[in-house]
Amino acid sequence: MAMDAADIEKMIKEALPDADVTIEDLRGDGDHYAALVISKEFIGKNRVQQHQMVYAALKGKMGGELHALALQTQAPA
């Protein structure tokens, strides 16, 4: 079962309320997304830690309902 981009954004914002989240459906199939997440919560964290925070926000949906997510994270400039 595919996941809706709005659901992905909502889950990320629930975990990272200040986040600026941009989701793009790469294939139009609801299974392959790209996400850009910008949050103050990422300050002082390396890229792996930032990605782990986003994956944790998705509560185990990766690999199941959400097949692929090309993830970019950064702290605000």
C-alpha cells in the first residue's frame, strides 16, 4: 500500500514541529519520494543523526508502506 506525501509531511512535522518539509513524488506511484527537511533540531548533528531523526519520525513505515525516500536534511542557514 502506497503512502501519501501529505502523510509523510505530517509525520515528520509531528516529530520536528519547526521543520520546513518539501516532499516530491518521484514516480507518481506513491512509493518513491524525495524529501528535503530543514530543522533547528539538526543543529550540531551529523547527517546520519539527522536522517535517523527523520526515519524515527516515520515510525517504521520505511521499507513497508514507504518503499523509497531520497532524503536531504539540513539545519537552517
